[in-house]
Amino acid sequence: MERREEVENVGRMLEEAMKRAAQHGKLVGRVSRYSAVIVGKGEEVEILVEPEVYFSSPAVQRVGEYLAVVDPKTKRLVLLRITAIERADQLALLNISIPPSSFDSSLQPAGLLTTTKIRAQMVAEVGMEGNEEPVPATLSIEPQSPVIDPSPEVIRKALALSSEPGPIMGSLATPSGLLKEGKIEVRLPYRALLQHVLLVGTTGSGKTTFLKNMVVSAMSEKSPATPLFVIVDMNQDFIQLVVESARPQDPVAQAVYQKASPPKNVVVLSPVPASLLLSELEKDKGEMALFSRIASVYYEDSLKPLLKAPLAGKPICFKREGESIMCEMKAKASAVYFVPFFISTAALTDDKVASLMPGLTEWGRELLEKLRREFRRSLRTSYGPPLQALLAALRAYEVGEERLEGIAADLVSRRLIAKTERVRTAVSDIVLPIGLPFFEIVEKCYNALEEAEPHKETLRALSRRLTALLDSEFVDVMMAREDSVKGGTISLLPEPRWEDIARGAEELGAPVVLDLRWPVVKGMEGAEEPRLAAYRALQSLLEWKHSQWASRQAERGARGVVVIIDEAHQFFPQERGAREEQEASRQVASMISKVARLGRARGIGLIFSTHSPKDLHDIILQLANTKVVLRAEPHHLERMNVPPEVVQSAPYLPDRTAAVVSHVFRGGYVYVKTSPPLAAHFDLSYQMFRSS
């Protein structure tokens, strides 16, 4: 009697599970009763599917699809991911081998009407009532439990696909295609961005499209939670965000990006080589007129080939009291705001000046600190000497004091932005804001050197690094000015302030793009100059966010910042090469570690993008809590700590399809497919090659 009651109770549980299954999806099969069901790490559940269901249900025809088991005991749902599908003809089931010498070419469709065996891994378990959070799948699974093709809501809830603010990455997918016709959107919450992201994929796999679509989707929502996007751009891919383009006719675009539209404005921050300033100085008078010319050159080089409409008049440059220069370039439906980027070391602390010279030896750093400290002490000023003065003193100290004035005059004449007649007397001009003639500043540095008595190799190492900094053409750029009271003066072009840039970008609803391709086109050589600009931009960005934090602005709703670093391996390479290069790499790693560590607390998230993770510094792999893997070769993923099944599928992923490995998703990862670019996307490098 007791046995019968137990059977009836279990029967009722199974019937209730069937009813619950019908509420949350379409019945496709049952957990097999012919094999043991083991719940544990790496174990799989076997599911039996009848032929009529198999041939009519796409959900049981592809590896990677999601199914769900309804547990009769608790009525909870356990989400499964299909790992293998086993099909056999009736003759194979009867264990009949092929006859040795016969061939039957006729089709036997009845042989395919066999039960399908599906193996699946448990992903997560969840109750569908209320706001219960999904948890790792640890629930025992009963044979004969109903298995369903779950509704989109079940999948969303079980995978913890968040509805909290964050950029849309695309639609939920398998390695071979979309799930549920692309109607399940996948967001990456802003809290995950603050824990940093690494995006990896081979050339042509869709890295830039992935990033552009994330920026467009986030900025389209215009939410108070939307961060300021700052993009370090080596290929001018992101200045194209304002270029008009047709909306892609694509299932993902129609399903999850209906409200997304590219921004109408973009703020472009770009180093301006001193040689370009000098060449344009001859054509106009006044600082604003000069930078208007520079903005016009930028438009002709970078924007005119992209924009469908010409500029509405000349660029207009403006500068509010105490703020940074910004040049407005308006076209028909969009505008670009150009901010010239310079680095002025006079107001920087010693460690920040040294950080601009990664690879400088410890002795060189100490000498630099001594010279600047003695200079400030002797003048009772908070400003350090311009690098030209330091370099002149170093060179004269090596060859003799009698050469001091000649070397100083030569340096200032070759590096001063001024009319020809002004260059001859520039060595006597007052340097602002220090308030001394240039030659007197050089003398102060020389006196400090005599006291320091540096070793010859230390002297030469520092001299080489200062020369490289000045050769970048945007560090300590000196410009001659006319002053009605002081006569001829020299001023150092100031570094733009992030508070000004961020305020302007917020008012315009614009991302900020650090364009590092244009200055290379205009004469900046090698990889060091773009790296220098990127390092200083990151450093000053962190300083600005730290000042906000220190003044408690963050508590009053200051916006977060997400920095996208494209071609990250060029900025943060592995420790390889000569000892000096390895030391430089270690110093850069220390800097980015600080930015990442403090940035998380100050509201700065970092997204690193690369096609070559094996060339990327180990610190980046450690910092990124979320990994986005597009098409890539397995050996490129060896150091990334992603699941083996992701590594196996990576070489075969279609364009714009990625595995997103993150703690924010139950099961550890999901596959996502994004749409073709929501904003314009031209391969400028290809166009340059083709035109040449």
C-alpha cells in the first residue's frame, strides 16, 4: 500500500511538472530513464527526443542551443546547454553491419524515425516566481523529467541577462547562429565595465564593429548612468561615428537595436606637431586664427573624405577664460569639435615627468628629480623648467660651459613657434609662467647640474630621453607671443583639461576620440609618440577623476568614464627586447595597473581590444574580468583563462559573433552576435593602400 502511494505521489509530481513545463516553453523530450543521471562538475544529462519532435524543433538540432528541465520535486527549472546530438539509423540500432558485397542505393526514410539522444551540460537553476536570482546548477535531476525548449524569458532569467544599464552587445546566439530569432538582447552592465574588459579577435572578425555598436547603443539611451566614452583610436575608425550611414537591414539590428542611433557630435582630441603649427603660422595672425587653420587642415585630411556634406563655414575656435581651446566644425547634420593636444611639463610633478620617459634608468630619474627640485627651490616657484632648458644645460655640461649660450640659442631657435625675425632674439625672451628669460632658466639648470655632478652615462641617458620627448613635437611646445608690458615672451602651449573636455562632450552628447593616426600622417614618426600621447591622456584622465572623487563630486552623480583602447598591444606590449625596453614595459605596466586599480574606485572602466593577445602585457590579462572572444586561433587564447569549449569554437566563429566570458552571466559565458555597424565604417588603411 505504501509503495502504491509513493508511486502515485511521484506520478502527481511528474504531471505537475508537465503542466509547469507547458507554461514556460514547448515540450521536446524527457530526461532518459535508460542511463544514470549524475549531477557534478563536467557531467552531462542525457535527453531522449522522439522523431516527430526532432524533425520539427530547431532547438534540438544544434549544439549550443538551450533546453530546460523542470524538476518534479521543486518545480524549479534547470537550464541546459546542448553539447552533443546522437542520431542513428534503425539498422545501426539493431547492430546490423554492412553486407560485405552488396550496395543498396535506394533511400529508406523509415530508418531515420529513431529516437534522438542529446547530451547537455547544466548551466544554472532558477525559480520563475518573483525576483529570485539564478544560482549555479546543483539540483539533482530525475529521470523522466520533462525537457522544454524554453521561452526567451526563462533563458534571460536563468542566464542572468541583466536589464540594468549597460551597452547592448548584441543578440544571444550559438557559435553557428542566432537564438530565438535574435530577440534576446545581451547587455554588459556598467558595473562589469568598471571591472575592465579584454576584446580579442583576428583581423576582420568584427572587433571594431563590436565596439562601435556598444558605444552607439549606450549613448542612444541618454541615461544619467551613461558614462563618458573616451576612445584611443589608432586608425580613425571612431571619428566616423558622426558620418551619416544607412541603417543595416539585419535581424539583430531590428531585434535589439531599434532605438540605437549614432551620435550627432564627436569631440576629437589629437596631438598637433609643432612643425605643422609653424607651417600654418605664416598664413594667419593670432592664436585662435592659427588653430582655426589647424582645424581646417584636420578637416581636409580626415573628415572631408567621409562627410557627405561640406562644412558650414570655416572652423570656429573658442576658449573660455582659463579653459581649453576647442574648434567647432559643423556639417549638415553633425559636428566635430577639435581639441589640440599638447603636454606641458612645467606644472607636472617630477614623477609624472619621469613617467613620460618609460625605460629611463633609476639614476636618470633621480637626476631629473634633483635638477627640477633645485630649480624650484632656487626660484621659490612651483614650476619646473621647460625641457628645452634642461636639455640645453645637459648638452653644455658635456661639452663645456662656454658653449652654453650657443646651445641654448640653437635649441630655442629650432623649436620655437615664431616668425623668423623673432627667433634671433628668443633666447632673451621671458618664459611664462616662470617669469625669467630663457637663457637664465638654462643657467639655473646648469648650476643645478654642477651641484649634482652626474655620471656621464646617466647624463647621456637623460639627454637621450629628453631629446626623444621633444622630438615628439607636442611636448613643451614653445610659442612666441607679443606682450604690451613685457615685450617678447615665450609661453608653453597648455595641456587641455579633462574637466573642459568632459563638460563639452556631455553638453554635446558626444564621445571623445583621441585620434593618434592624424599626427602620424602629419609627420610624427615611430610608435613612441602615439604611446606617449595615450599614456599621458590616461594619466591626466585619472587625475581629473581622482580630483572629482576627492571633492566628493562622485557622490553627487559625477559620470563614469569608459576608455576604449584599440590596438592595445601597441601600447602595453610584453616584456621583450633589450633591458631598457623591458624596463619601459614594466614601468608602463605599473602605470596601467594604477589606472585600472584606482580607476575602478573612481569610476573609470577600461576596454582593451587586440588581435594579438600573446603580444599583450600579462597585466592586462589579469586586470580584465570580462573576456570577449571573436574569431581567433587557439594558440592566441592560451594565456586568457577561457573555457576549453570557447577555445575550440573560436577559430570557426562567424564574423561579429563572440563568446563573452564574464562572471555576470550564469554558466560563465554566453555567445553573442552583433549587427553590421550601426554607424559608418570605412577601412581607411585599405583606402590609403589602394590610393597609393
